[in-house]
Amino acid sequence: MAEPELAALVLAATFRHAIREPTAEAGYARLRELTGAPINDAGWARAVAACLAAGYVKEPVRLEPGCLQCHWRLELTPQGVEAAMRRSN
């Protein structure tokens, strides 16, 4: 699957679902579960990186205030919400 198609899957999944996992690998597994796309972790990593570079998602690795460890979360930016809405119409 081409990277633009994978990025579209990331946008669609993130638009419809809260994706919050303890690690990136768990996040990619959740994306596989939500989309049904049998993409390996490297493919998902490239797609998330493309979405991040385009400004569609916030940095997925976060250390929240007061937390003792990072977690991985996909969250759309306002630009990402607009892109996801355009694709869903």
C-alpha cells in the first residue's frame, strides 16, 4: 500500500477512534485492528511520520505532566481534522 493511502488510513482511524497505547508498537497494533490493514510496524511508522510532517497529527510520544513514563497517542490537529473530514465526504 502506498504511503498516501496509509496516511489516509491513519487520518480516518484517528478521526473515528481515540488511540492511546503504552508504546508505539501497541499503537501500530491498534491501527491494524481498527483498519484491518495488515501493515507492518515500519509501514505504520512511516505513515504516522508523514502525517506528523504534514501537520495532521500531534507528536505521538508524550510525557504528560506528573507522569513517570511516556505513552503513545495519536491525536489530530485542527488541520488533520479538516483533512479527515474532506476525505470522508
